Amino acid sequence: MRIGLGTDVHAFAPHRKLVLGGVLIPHSQGLLGHSDADVLTHALCDAFLGALALGDLGHFFPDTDPQFEGVDSLQLLRTVYDRVLEQGWQLSNADTVVLAERPKLSPHLPAMRESLAGCLQESPSRISIKATTTERLGFIGNEEGIAAQAIVLLHQTV
Ligand code: MG
């Protein structure tokens, strides 16, 4: 088995969409980034890459490369997971958490789970998405941005 950890943070900015786990979430502002700034999907990508010691997302998809400008992060996740499969590994389970003061994410968690499972073509039962606030503490509590953490466990398929 292999285990991997991913963390990501993006700042809020006006006139941006808020996309988490590939799901468009209605909110007064969105996250700033070169791609769609899907902080949850980025953390999950980094967890997969970490599990196989392949580096990080910025190495694979540099934010200086115009080809990734505004890119749907699910495309990045699919590319990363294809690499995992090619190397003879498969997802056992992923556990994730999104840290955000607002918006309230609990109504969106089922759709986010379906979205990530669909992207990976794995059962939603293998994917956990949780949300928490930071009790109004720090940059997350001040609604300056959102953070996400992900951990994955892989098993060998060959
Ligand atoms: Mg990111």
C-alpha cells in the first residue's frame, strides 16, 4: 500500500467562481488562481502524487503555463489519476476536509463527492469529504480564503 497527503490554500477574490470538488458553489466571491482554483481537487491531486512520490501539482501543471489558465481542475485530477493507474495502483480510499468559514458547504458535500468519484471512475464510497470552519480564527475565519487537506491510500492492482 501507499499513502499520500495533500494540502492547498487559495485566497478569495471578487468576480471569480467558487468551484470545490468540481462543483460550482453559489457565493459572493470565488477563489483566485491560475486554474479554476478548485482547492479541494488540488489537495486531492497532491495526495495522489505524494503517494507515489511523483512531486507536486505545480511541477506537473506549472501556473506559468498558459495552457492551464482557467483549466477545469477535474482535468488535472484525471491526468494525475491516470498516472496512478498506469503505475499499477488504485484508490483504496480518500479522506478530505475543506476548511471554510463561509459559504456553508454541508448542502454541497454529496454533489462534490459524486463529482470527484465520477472523475476518478471510482465508487463514492471510497471518497470522504468533510467541511469545517475555524471558529472565525485566522485567514479562514476572516473569510480571506479556503484551505483543503486530503489523504489517500492506494493498493496495488498488479
Ligand atoms: Mg491550488
